[in-house]
Amino acid sequence: MHKIVFMGTPYFSVPILQALIEDESIKVAAVVTQPDRKVGRKQILTPSPVKELAMAHEILVLQPEKLSGSAEMQQILDMEPDLLITAAYGQYVPTKLLKAPKYRAINVHASLLPKYRGAAPIHYAVLEGEDVTGITIMYMEKVMDAGNIIAQREIPITAEDDTGTLFEKLSTLGRDLLMDTLPDIFSGENASIEQDEDKVSFSPMITKEQEKIDWHKTASEISNLVRALRPAPGAYTLIDGDRFKIWDTEVLDQETSKKPGTIVKLNKGELYVACGDHTLLSLKEVQPAGKKRMNIENYLTGADLKVEDQFGE
């Protein structure tokens, strides 16, 4: 039986951990996850999804605020695990720990490396309008997401996909690819290849500034932003100085000469906005300040808008 330590935090990691728990050839000796965080308006201290699963199976849970130099790191080293597996852990893993296990340390990364190294690969795949994405199983090195690639598997990104749907699809794909790959890792029969450094791109955490819509971008670029920030935190613009979130859109096969951000068409069920490069975007689901999300028909029933009104600054 192979002893592993699993490191992960969000729901993305849960199916992966579940599969490891169910595999009779593997013993999950410990789970390392981020400390409990305060969540919601009431700021309730909440464990990570990975912690909840581990506790349900009575697996030791370690939650260092900082892993490097911690007592928890020494605990892991003392366990002498055969393999360290990470999947969206969200914290730097010291090189000493990466090199300690017999089979080293591997990561389940939600992109087709070397594209989109970093913390938000799924967001950026949607944001950049990629046609495909996927999972990479890779050896971990000191440089983030730069290790040799062991295995990859891809899936298409459809027009209906957003970050939320891809999180679910890639979580399942990551589980399946990992479990297909582990036997060769344990037998020593797996191969790995270096990443092409000339093709590296990065996906840092989404910033507050990126959430704001720039109407000078094309309708397709704005639509990708809306999808990339759904289900959270959501893309927004301003109308009369108030924040106005946009949750769903449709890129129109029409052109306009109006200034970007200008309302071009407005009727009972349609709200068209001019974007950059003379493109046009239809808003399908929105959320005015202080209100719930609603489809455009419901919003326009009580909205005080007119053609030529301006979104943005």
C-alpha cells in the first residue's frame, strides 16, 4: 500500500481526494489544507471542502497558516510518505518537502501547461477565448508549475461554458487522469517531458480592477470576461455612478458607429450596448446595485433607461 499526503483546498480538489480514499492500494496518511476562513456576511468560520471530506473519513488534517518551517511540515516529513499530491492547495510548498517522498511530489493543474501557470488557469482560459483547456499532471519544482509534464488530457470549451462549469468538468477530468497515471508512477514506468519555456503564459489571481468592464474592448472580449468571472465575483460596469453587474451576454453579428458603452437598442426584451471595434453586445442577465440577479426582460420592466444612455464612467 502506498502512503500519500494530499494537499488541496476548494471543491475542485474534492473528487480527486475521494478517488484516492477509495483506492485500496493507497493510504491517505494526511490531508493538508488552508486554515478555516470566515465566510459570508455573518463571517462564520468555515472549513475548506477538502477538510470536510477528510474529517468525514477520519483522516488527519493539517492546516498551517504558512507551511514553510512549520511544525506541520515536520509532521509530514516524519510520516515519510511515498508520494505528495497537490490539487489547488493555494500555498507555496517548500522544496525540501517536494524532494522528500520516494516518488517525489506531483500536481494536478487545471491547464494545458506550459499555458497558464499560476493560481487562476481556468479563469484565464475563458478570458482569453481558448477553444480547449485541460489537465496536466506534473512533477513539482521550486518554480511554480514549471516541472516536467507526466500526462495531459484536454476538453473543449463550449460557448455555454464559464469558470463554474469548467471547474466541475476539470475536477472530474483531473481525478480520472490522476488515477490513470498513478500506477505508472508507482511502478517507475512513467515518462515525463520538459515544458517549452518559449510557450509559457501566466494566470495570476484575478484582481478587483479586472472585474470592471472596459467598453472599448470588443463584444467578444467583454463576453469572455463575463463568463470568466461567473459564478463569482462577476463583471461589472457603472450606470449613473452605481455598480451594475452583468452575468450573461450574447455577441451580436451586427456593427454600430456609437461610442463604446452607449445603449444602442432598448425595448421590452432587448438591451444592446456598443463595444470597441464597432461591435455590439446584447445583455441577457444583469444585477443592478442592491438587487438580485434578473433576466433582461424583468430588469427592463422597471428600469429608467433610454437609448443613448451611457454605461461606464
